[in-house]
Amino acid sequence: MAHHSAYYVPPQSHWPIIGAVGLFLTLGGAAALIYSLQQESDSLLAQIMLNSGALILAGMMIGWFAAVIAESRQGLYSPQLDRSFRYGMSWFIFSEVMFFFAFFGVLFYIRMFAVPWLDGEGDKGLASMLWPQFEATWPLLEAPNPDQFPPIREVINPWHIPLINTVLLVGSSFTLLAAHKALKREDRGKLKGWLSLTILLGLTFLGLQIYEYIHAYTELDLTLKSGIYGATFFMLTGFHGAHVTIGSIILLVLLFRVFQGHFTPESHFGFEAGSWYWHFVDVVWIFLFTTVYLL
Amino acid sequence: MSAHAETLHHGPAKGFSRWILTTNHKDIGTLYLVFSLIMLFIGGTMAFVIRAELFQPGLQLVMPEFFNQMTTMHGLIMIFGAVMPAFVGLANWQVPLMIGAPDMALPRLNNFSFWILPFAFTMLLSTLFMPGGAPNFGWTFYAPLSTTYAPPSVTFFVFAVHMMGISSILGAINVIVTIFNMRAPGMKMMDLPLFVWTWLITAFLLIAVMPVLAAVVTMVLMDVHFGTSFFSAAGGGDPVLFQHVFWFFAHPEVYIMVLPAFGVISEIIPTFARKPLFGYRAMVLATASIAFLSFIVWAHHMFTVGMPLAGELFFMYTTMLIAVPTGVKVFNWISTMFKGSMTFETPMLFAIAFIVLFTIGGLSGLMLAIAPADFQYHDTYFVVAHFHYVLVPGSVFGIIAGVYYWLPKWTGKMYDEKLGQWHFWLSFIGVNLTFFPMHFVGLAGMPRRIPDYALQFADFNMLTSLGAFLFGTTQLLFVYILVKTVRSGKPAEQLPWEGARGLEWSVPTPAPYHTFTTPPELDKE
Amino acid sequence: MCRRLHLYCLALVLLLPAPLWALEFNMPVGVTDTSQSIFNLHMTIFYICLAIAVVVFGVMLWSIYHHRKSRGHEAAQFHGNILVEVIWTTIPFLILVAIAIPSTITLGDLYDASESDIDIQVTGHQWKWHYKYIGEDVDFFSVLATPREEIENRKKKNPNYLLEVDNPVVVPVHKKIRFLFTSNDVIHAWWVPDLAIKKDAIPGFINESWTRINEPGLYRGQCAELCGKHHAFMPIEVKAVSESEYEAWLADQKAAQKAAMAAADKDWSMDELVKTGAGVYEKNCAACHQADGSGMPPTFPPLDGSSIVQGDKLEHMKVVVNGRVDKGMPAFGKQLTAVDIAAAITYERNSWSNKTGDMVTPAEVQDLMDKQ
Ligand code: HEA
Ligand code: HEA
Ligand code: CUA
Ligand SMILES: [Cu+2]
């Protein structure tokens, strides 16, 4: 390794502790809010906590990243430090992969084991003694106890909105690649165009998904409460949607920075990290489309 | 660049802000270690409550509902508050020193990882004062006891766990990146000290399984508040699904709590045997195999849930296999001692006790792995004995050994050897007095997580409680030794241990605030 | 000198456990063939582990003694040997294979619950067991019988402290009995060491297990899965008797259940109901709502002064019969007879500060239960 030109160790920083406080207020506020809704008690304090926490977190992100960007543009960073960021981001994405892995595992277990068992198939089929009415199907429209978990009228047709969404999201990965290429060619006009298009595709995806959720709740009786199909459906698509939202915000920030004149063909780790994240979200969707909607 | 030069050469800031705003791996290491010591005492006080109630049959001190809260919080605090942060603290101090790096790779993130923790535990501990009390469903929070039947504070428990998870993941990312990217020039992976190797693998495990924990607590939250049915058969879910997801996290978790201790022991034994570690490559390979196997054994905690026979057999076989690489480690340590020239300072004593008592715990683990026999052992004090043997004289002794071993380098002062020896012997006797009798009451039929028990278990329980009081109060001596060292210890030498090798000993004593700002030259033997 | 002392201390501590074994604090051998084969398996692994420990610690202590610096031993500098590494990887593996074979056989045997003579469905409830003899029209609850005074140290504890129930489950010897385990609320685990059965009772699912008891006797066990507050207080008693005694017991049970049915039709007076109700309440409700009706808010609401208890009778009956299952209040319609429910409700409505003077009759409760 040639460049061991003194690794940059930042001076004291107040962003981490601000972040820790913000995180505490946000999550504590969220917990307190849910808690007080359940207890039917006053939730004002909880809302204040949650909102101020979220604000602090947002401020922390802006401040922290601004500091990093400023340092980077001052030329304090070395290729070694750049590698630290890259490795760091890759491992972070790996942790996200494992998060989704758990939910896909749940879906797999439910479909392969739990639901068939409840209908009397397989090694633990005795369970059907307790649910004589129950019939295993997938998508599972009617839960073993339909009084507690009201039945679903109909599931979402994969060949409508979900297919469109697939096209949108896969397309957005390509437009982002094009933006990256443009950045490397120093073609800033194209960069802005492709990046904006990517964001547009992402936001359209989100819009359609919101529409789909409303449709599910109001017309299909497909809700979180409608048994395990609804639970896994909303959990997987919901967390995916949350990631698309975060990804879109990241891309928006990148676009903003592009307009500020940031990034050079050699040094644009921020851009790459954002696009890795976006591609990751895209790959998750492909798994999701096949296992949640299609199969 | 002026900012540049400044940061590299100034010493620590003065006062309170030093600790809150720091980006220095040594400061953050100290923070982690002090935090974990505090948590050890909080968790230990809860163990005192448990042992006091179990001193005699009958309900004396606490009500059953409070007892369950104590058991749950004791387990959670010891695992997430005491043992894990202590290892992160050791990693913070030692990894950069041992690989010749100026600091951790992402110093600000490092500070963030730490400061999340005090908030997370404030949230967790605050549940003790909520109406309905703290979580009372065991540290394993099996559904539906933790969903439909949980106290309202479960919501706070979920978010506290989320915070601990974020902290662990970020901390682990930092360790991994540091090891991959910050090694001194010329230091290859197979030159890494074993402590660094074990931590690398631990960090990988952390990043792989903490998100799974996050997923499972999220599903608990959803079942509690948002009407989902992940863990309810009435909606097509399965309570056992909870256990599968939980143990997919929690079994690797137990190795997360012991691999770094293996690393510490692998540093200490060669030093005091004055002989190079036997079988370095085998040690690395064994650690990696343990980590790999740890992903495919989780259901050995669930032998009695009524898994299909094939599953039962699969998990029994894979679990048994872990004995092989672990055995390799034990044999290598002993071969390192064999034909050495040993002395028995406090770190060495704790390390030897680690080998003996961890092996005892491991062997009882092997007994638990035999599925049909586990039908009798499961959820009895035999299991409690097993995991305290691997955790207390395992993980905790490993931490204590590491602290004694590196303390001279950290503080520049020598601890009082005589008091150290007292600390060791009292701990050793205390720990065995506490946890050995648990094997017997467990075999004789005492279930775990009960505040009151049948009369035939009375004698051994009293013995256990006495041992616990002895072991617990002995740890006050530990605190005294630490304070005394920092305050008035004799100055330590550059190389306090005759047989010690490695980069961390090449820096002055005490280790300056910034070390290896220019990477060290590695002298190749 | 100091070193010598260390060794003595170490030896002492390591030997300490030995006499404890003599007290026979070991796994029970049990009274079934499977429990015996599990016991043998347990002892086999134990001795193997003991042997490994002796060898490993032996070598270690030997080097600690001989290869000390204080004895002037010079350190050798070897640091690897492929041959020994291979050996100590292979030998443990072979030992494991040797353990795995008998374990697999025993496990296969345990899993074969086919061709049973008697089927009993065992349902865990917070915090009692329910037994139902399938095809026999016999079912009952089995609750801890140890008086509260003993638990609260106000009375001397009897030898079966915490291991005694009101209604043991009775089974004949030498018959293959199949248990079907399930639960009404949280996960419990039915464990009787002498039968070597420990199986989780999981709500919404059924686990099976079987036994064939060789000797008549009374075998005690406990719930082995944390199931809430009174997890320590839900024991099990299995009474194994001869075939003929079993038949007689079964007939008695059937007769008793008929009599209980008849009781619902009888005219009950207020006093009778309150008196019966006090007992029913103590046994079934006090665990959560406390003997003095104060409950344990916020989880378990007080009944003393409760608006439901003092309000409309029908609402009160509905809560008790249907429960509020999602909140932790069991549906007692499935557990108790109409008489018991009516009695408990009448008792609640006329106890502590509740002075409604109302009476709820078994017929009213029966009516409600029939309608649903
Ligand atoms: C640091 C933590 C740690 C470690 C290292 C281990 C190590 C092991 N554990 Fe343990 N375990 C726990 C922490 C740990 N465990 C905890 C916390 C629980 C309970 C959780 C709860 O329910 O709350 C638990 C529970 C637990 C169970 C479930 C019991 C039950 O609930 O019924 C089982 C079952 O298989 C098990 C097995 C093992 C095995 C086989 C090992 C092996 O890794 C051990 C390997 C080591 C050796 C075998 C000794 C050295 C080897 C030799 C000298 C070689 C020669 C040996 C042979 C050939 C046999 N453990
Ligand atoms: C690393 C983890 C770790 C550690 C270090 C310990 C340490 C100890 N544990 Fe822990 N234990 C667990 C992890 C751990 N435990 C887990 C995971 C469970 C399972 C939980 C569950 O079932 O969900 C458990 C459960 C558990 C039980 C079973 C409870 C039950 O089933 O109901 C018991 C019972 O004796 C026990 C005892 C002890 C004791 C006596 C110590 C001693 O080693 C503690 C020593 C004490 C100190 C080091 C601090 C001393 C404090 C003072 C000196 C303060 C003095 C203050 C006063 C006197 C007020 N533990
Ligand atoms: Cu039922 Cu424990
Ligand atoms: Cu495990």
C-alpha cells in the first residue's frame, strides 16, 4: 500500500452526541406515542419528543454530512480513507440485506410449514384438529380464525401496478447507471438529466405503491389485520417502500449537490454510495415481486 | 492544512467534553469499558435479587411478577450491557494498537456507536418504573408471552433493543473496516494477532445477525400494536416462528460473546508461557468454522417445541460438530503451555481458569446438544449452569484477564499483584460455588425462571446463593484494584510482561493519546 | 511457596464436587423404557465428557506443574505440528459419531407415537392444566393444591410443596398412552421427569408424545416453559394405576360429571352461590384479580369497584364466559361449568365494596352459553 500519508483523524465532533440524543428522542417518542395511544392517555409529550427528535436527527445528518463533504473538498482525505467509506457502506448494505433476509425467511417458513401444518399436512398436521374449518391456500384469503382476522376479498393482481412498478424500479437502476456514466465523463448536463429521471421514477413508484395500499385497504379488505398474508405482504412491501423513500431522499440530496457543483470524475464516493443503495433496493424489489406477488 | 496538523498532535481535551465529543479510540474504549462495568453491577444487583429470593423455598422478598422482571432484565443487561460493550471497549483500545493504525477507521461513527448505548439502557431500565412493570417474558421474549400477554412496557423494550442493535452494527462495521483497511503496511491477514482475528469474525457475526434481531422485535411490535398475526396461529402464523427467527440471531450471539474472549486468551497464554502460540493457522480456521457453524445450529434451543424428526436430527448433528473446532482451540492453548516457561500473574490465572471452566461449560453444552437427553435438561437449571459457565468464567473472565493484561499499557501504572491474586482466587471459588451446584438441581428437576421451588432443591440453592454473594462482592475488590491502579499504581515498564510480543507493546507506556500517526515499520522475523 | 498454595487451592476446588455426586443428585432413571434409555445416554455422555476433561485438564495441570519458570524450565519454541493437529481433530469427531448413533436411535423411538391405546389431550392454561380423555367424555382441570399459607411462609411446608395438584391425571400401566399437547394462551411445557416427557404446549398447534409406564406410582412434574407470573405454580401429577383401577376411576369420573350437569338445573339460593363462588374465585380468578379483588393494574383490572361488576349483569356474564382473549382474560365458558361461573359472578357482585345484591343463576349463564 503506497499511500500511508497520515490517515485523517477528525477532531472532536458534536454531531455524534447530537445524533444519539436525536435517536433517543425519536425512538423514545415513537414508543411513548404508541404506548399512550394504546393506554388512551395523553400523547402530547410523546409527539413533542418524536417530532423534535426527528428534527434533531435530520439536522445531525445535514451537519455531519456537510462536515464530511467540507473536509473532503478541502482535500483532507486520502485514498485509504476513501476505502474506509466504501467498505463501511458495503457492510452497512450487507446488514440491510440481512434485515430483509429475516423477513423473506418468515415468508418462506409461513408458506412451507406453518400454513400447511394448520391444514393438516406434514409432520405437525395434528394442528388441524384445532382448526377444522381451515383450508390452506396461498394467497391465504381466510385465516384459521376469521373472526379475529377478517378475510381478504381479493389480492392484488401482480400484472397491473406491481408489474408497472417493477418496470419503473428496474428502469431507474439503469437511468442511475447512465447518470453515473455521465458523471465519469464529466457530462454534467446528462448527469442532471438522468439523475432527475431516476428520482422521478422512484417517486412515481412510491406514488403507485401508496395508491395500491389505499386500494388494498378500501376495496380488497387486504390489511395488516387480515391474517398472515396481509402481515407478510405489508411488512415486506412496507419496509421496501421505506427504503425506496430513504433512497429517494439520498438521490435528492445528490441531485442538490450536483447542482452545487460537487463530485468529480475521480472523486464522487457520495454518489456511488447512494447508487449502491439504490441498486440494492432494486434487487430487493425483484425478489419481492417474484415471491410476494407472483408465486 | 492547519486543522490536520492540529488534530494529530494535540492531547486530550480537558473536562467533560473530552468524553462526550471525543473521536479518539482510546477514550471511546475507556467509555465502553466503564459503561460495561456499571452495567455489570446493575445486572449483578439483579442477580443478587434473584439469588436472595431463591435462598430459601417460599416467597420472601419479591413477588413472582417482579422476579420475572429481574430474570429478564438480568439476562438482557448482562448480555447487551455488560459483555458486548466490554468487548467493543477492548477492541477499541487494542485493535488499532495491535495493527499499527492511528485510530479506528471511522472515528466519529465510533463515538456515535458508544453514545447510543447509555440512552438505550436508560430506556430499557426506565421500564422498571412503568405501570405493569418491566419486561417479564425472559430475555428470549417468546411470543405470545411477549405479544398478547406482555406488559405495556414491551413497546419501550422493542425500541431499546433497536437502539442497541444500531449501536452494535455501527460498532462492528467500524471494527471490520479498521481491520481490513488500516493495517500497518506489510501486515498481511495471516500476520494479524489472534485477538484481531477473533474480533474480525465477531464483527462479521454482529453485522449478520443484529438485523435479524431488529426484524424479530419489529414483528413483535407489529403483533402487539398493529394487529398482525406473525406469531398467532389464529391468523395463520406460528409462535414457533418467533423462536426460529430469534435463535437465528441468538445462537450466533452467544459466540459473539465468547470469540473475542478466545482472542484475549490466545494473546495471554503465549505471553506467560514465553512461547509462541501453537497452531496459529488452525486457530484462525477453527474460529472461522465456529462462526460458520453457528448459523446452522440455532434450533438446538428448540428441541422440545415439537420439530419434525429430520429437523431435530439435523440440528443435533451440527451442534455436536461445534465441539471439534472448539476442541482444537483448547488443545492449542494447552500445547502452547506445554514445555513453556510459565509464570502465573493475575492475567494468566484468569486465562487458565477460563480454559478449565469454559471447557466444563462447553462439555455440558455438548450434553445439551444430544436432543433426546435435552428433553430432560431443557429449561432446567442444568441449562442455567451451562450458560453461566461459558459466560461468567468464560466471557467475563476473558474480559477481566484482558483488562489486567493491558491495564499497564493503558494507564502506565501497574496494578497491585497481591490484590489481583486475591481477586482471582475469591472469584474462582465464588464462581464455582455459585454455578456448579446448579448442575445438580437442574438434573434433579428444578425448572428455570421460577421464584419458588420444591423442598428437595433447598440445600443446593442456598449454596448457590452464598456463592453468588461471594462472587458478587469480590467484584467490588476488582473496582478497588482498578481505582487504586489509576490513582497510585507503581509506574509500569514499557514491556510489563517479559514474554509479550506484538505492536501494542512497542508504544511508550502509558500509550500516548495518539499512536502510530505514522505507520510502524514491521520487522519481519 | 505461594505457587504451591495455588495448586492446593485448585485441587480443593476441583475435588469439591465429587462428594456432591454421592448425594445422587442426578437425572431420575424413570419408570419407562424411554426414560431409561435417555438416562443411559445421559450417563454415557457424562462419562465421555468426564474422561475428556480428565485428560485435557490432566495434561494442562501437569505442564503447569513441570513447566514453570520458578522451577527453572526453559521455554521450547515449537509452534505447530500438522500430525497432532489432524489427530486431535479426528479423534473428537469419532467420539461424536459414537455418541450420535445411540442418540439417533433413541430419538427415533421417542418420535413414534403411533398405535396408542389411550389418547389424552393436555391443554395448558395460565396457570393450570386441562386433561381430556379423547373418546371418553371425561375432562377436568388440574390446579396447584399447595395452600397459600405455605407459599407465604405462614405454615410449615409439606414434603410435596409445590408439586401437588387437586386432580391428578390417572393412567393405566403397561399401556401406550399418547398425549396431545396444546395451549389456550401462552406456551407452556408439560414435563414429568420420571416419564422423560417434556413437550411444549403451543397455542394453535398440537404436539404429540407418548409413554408406557412400567410401574404404578405417583409421578410429579412441573410446567417447564416460562408462561407468566405463576409459571412456578402449575405442577403436574401423573397417577399410574393398574388397568382395573383405571377403569373404575374412569367410571367414577363419568358419574361425577353427570352429577355436575344435573346441578345446573337445581334451584340455587344466593348464599349457596356466594359460598360456592368464593371457592371458585379463589381457585380460578384470584391469580390475576387477587383474593381481595384489587387486581394488578394496569394488566389485571380490579374487580372491586369495577363498573362492569357493579353494572349490567349480562355484560359481566359475557366478560367471564367469552373472556377478552386478546387482553389476557381467558374465556371461562370453555373451562368452568355454568354453576361455577354463576357462583363466581354472584360472589364478585356481592363482595368487597361491591354490594349489588344481584344474583346470577346457573340457568342464566347456561342460556348465554347455549346461545353462542
Ligand atoms: C458464550 C456463550 C455460549 C457458548 C460458547 C456456548 C457453547 C455451546 N452451547 Fe450453549 N448456551 C448459551 C451460551 C453459550 N453456549 C446460552 C446463553 C444458552 C441459553 C439461552 C437461554 O435459553 O436463555 C445456551 C444454551 C444451549 C443449548 C440449549 C439448551 C436448552 O435450552 O435446552 C444447547 C443445546 O444444544 C447448547 C449447546 C452448546 C454447545 C454444543 C456449545 C459448544 O460451542 C461448546 C463447545 C466446547 C466444548 C465441547 C469443550 C471443549 C472441547 C474439547 C475439549 C474437545 C473435545 C470434546 C469433545 C469431543 C466432546 N447451549
Ligand atoms: C454474561 C452474562 C451473564 C452474567 C455475567 C451473569 C451473572 C450472574 N448470573 Fe445470570 N443469567 C444470564 C446471563 C448472565 N448472568 C442470562 C442470559 C440469564 C437468563 C435470563 C432468562 O432466563 O431470561 C441468566 C439467568 C440467571 C439465573 C436464573 C434466573 C431464573 O431462571 O429465574 C440466575 C440464578 O441464579 C443467575 C445468576 C447469576 C449470578 C449469581 C451471576 C453473578 O455472576 C453476578 C455477579 C455479580 C456481579 C459481578 C456484580 C456484583 C454487584 C454488586 C457487588 C453490587 C452490590 C450491591 C448490592 C449488594 C445491592 N442468572
Ligand atoms: Cu405454564 Cu410455565
Ligand atoms: Cu445455542
